Amino acid sequence: MIVMSVVGVTALAVGGGALLMTDNNASAAKETPAQQAAARAGMTVKCPDVATSLSNVPQQARPAVNNELAKMDSQVADAYQRLAEPGAKADQESVRTRVLDPLTSERRQTLDRIATEIEKVQPRPSGLDSLAACTVKQDQAAAADAQAAAPNTPAAGNTAPAAGAQGTGGQGTGAQGTGGQQQSGPQRADFVDIRKVKPNVKNPRVQGKGSKGTFSSRCGRNENKHFNSDNVIVAPGVSNGAHHMHDYVGNKKTDAFASNQVLESAGTTCTNGDRSTHYWPVLRLQDGTKEFDAGAPGGGTEGNVGRILRPTSVQLSFKGNPVSKVVEMPKFLRIITGDAKAFTNGTANANASWSCTGFENRQLKDKYPLCPKGSNVVRTFKFQSCWDGKNIDSANHRTHVAFARADGSCQQGFKAIPQLVQRITYKLAPGARNFAVDSFPEQLHKPVTDHGDFINVMSQKLMKQAVSCINSGRKCG
């Protein structure tokens, strides 16, 4: 049977993120175009995430279900574009009839198709229809920036803004993107001086039976410019399944259509022959540069604009477990860490960390760091390090792996595997605020949406070497 985590989802769809708009439509009609643009700053479409609610889709139904889930992402992206259209009214009735009602109808039909696909194999799931309705979420930081830029605009709480107004300091929603597209976010409030953050890193003590070694793969910095907006884990067989651009290192053939056989036979950028694939959203400098994808899906047409930054360094390390030895990862194991939709989903699965070199005992989950002179921006993805011992993937791409407990141990039924840590650095001007990760359009480039992806395509011989190195306490690679 399908297991669904729908407790509280209905409340989210009906009331959570409620429209922060006036019921006085007449007053909205009297607003100037600038006021209407400011009134739209920070509005984004918020929908229950169906993918994370489906924890046990039968294997035979997964390809069709994944395809339908990808359609739902496109539906939300299209709805966000309608919400953010320049000149569009921001009053409650207009947003409901122009954006939310059509989106809910599309989602209801898609959910019905998902239930039908599952019903071909097992009893039809109940409760899916409760995930159809969406609301509009307001980013208060964007509203504050827009209010400062257009002081005659009605205050937030009376009128709900959406993308379109320039924020203070050149950072606001609505910075004009290439191809005539509007770029939403980030906001000034999404940045913090790393020197003002208190040390917050705590690591469990390694015990006598723990594994202290490290195995590293050197796979370059994407010098070969391997980019696409696919996601072969979440949306296999679907072009632009991520709706944002990814950086890739390792496997040279990774895209939406790469089967396990393709990945196993592909070349690699890793010096040790590791064919594993590593990918994450690109980081862009929002400097007005018209990138190669300025007019393409996943790029400028979805608000991802500016110059793609090549990392200064990429470190891929596999680490041990504080309380036990580690076992080999199975070939083609898939792991996602972080949540690309954490701005609207909430932070339960958010996991990326931001910091600055020289300050990495201070990690940020929901802010971009402002780094001082001589310090580089650091993104760190620490992956789940406990495996259920059976599956290389799961319906929601999460339940087959888990994070270790606070003391480093794995929950019952799970085994410790080498923990992948992706550490990526970038050289930016001191205190720079004009950078952001690519994101789904409605996620407003929030740092909390950052995420990393991994597919293990190591040979059995190389994986054995990695595990031996880690368990014996050596540093290899």
C-alpha cells in the first residue's frame, strides 16, 4: 500500500501561507504601475510537495508517477510566471482566478492520473486529492525591500507583493533578467556577515570502534562546462526536470536520459576512474551577464540569470562513522541531500551549509554569507550516511537512506556507509551580495533551497579500496 504523509498538508493547502491581500479591489485599481509592481514583490506559489508525500510507490508505477510529478513542477512554474507577470493585478480575486484556480484544477487532474497508475498495481491510494490546492506565500524580506523602494505602496499585510519591484541595494526581486524575464531574489535579508555568526559546529566524538579514515575523489571544477537543467534522480527521462541549471563533475554522460548502463560505460573527470556523478545548482553572479542559457528553460526564461561561476575548488570526500565501521555502498545508490523547495516546503529536509574559508566553524542554513577580504564563499553538502541495506532508491528519494543520530549511530535496520561530503568554494568580492544559487522559479533563489545530488558508479574494486581506507583510519585519494 502507498504510505502518505498528509497530516497537516490539508491545513497548509487551505490556510497555510494564506493570501496577504486586501479585499478592497477598488483600491488596487487606483494604484500606479510602480505601486502594483511593488505590491507583487515576494509573492510566490506554495503547493504541498506531492513527491515527498509518496513514500511507497510500487516499482512498476514509478516511471509514470515520476513523469506526472515532473508535470506538477512545470505547472507550479507556469503559475508562478502568471503571478509575476508585469502589470498583473495583485488583488485577492485576480490571483485566485488567474493563478490558483487553474493550478488547482491542473494538479487535481495530475493527482488522479498518479492514483490511476498506482491502482494498476495495488489498491488505489486515498487522500491524494487533498494535495491539489495551493496558496500564495509572501516573502516578508521582499515585501520590506519593495516597500522601501516604493514608499507609497500599501503596507505588507494589506497587499501581497509578487515579483517585479527592484529591491534596495540592487538586490531585490524583479532585477531585470536576460531575455526580458524578471529575476526574483535574493533579498538583502538573505545575507549575513559571517563574522557576526557565532561558532555553531558540533561533531560527535569518534569512539574506539569508529572509522576515522577519509577517501577522496579528485574530479575537477567542471572545466568541461557540463551543464543542464535535468535531474536524472527525481525526473528521469524529462528534459528540464529541475527548472534550474546544474553543475556536474565526475560522470560525463549525466543527463535526464542516462540509464545505469550509460553511466557505467561513460567517461569521467575523476582522476581515479570513479564514474560516480555529482551535481548541484550553479551559483551565479547577478551582474547582468547574458549567459548561454539566457533564453532557455532552466535559465533566463525561469528567472535564473547572470554569469555562472566556476568553483575555485571542489572537494569530494567520503568519511567514516564515529561509532562503527562502514560497509560498501551499493552500485547506483542515489542520494539527494537538502531540499530544492525548502522555501515553500519548510526546512525539515534542508541540509546545505554556507560559510566562508577561515570561518567554517560557523555554518548557515538559510543565509548567504558575506565574507571578508581574503576569504572565499563555501558551500558544503554532508550526505546521509545510513542505508537501509536493500534499496538503491526510494519513491520519494529519501527513505532508503537516513542521517545518523546525534552520536553518529544509525537507526535500527540501517547500516553505516561512507559519508559523502561535497565542499565547493567560490572567489567573490569581499561582502558581495550579488550572487545566488539557481532555483525553481517560485523558490526565489533562497539559500535554504540549496542541495546536492549523487549517484554511486564506483567500480566494486574502487569501493572496496575506499571502505578499507576509511575503516583503517587512513587518508587516501
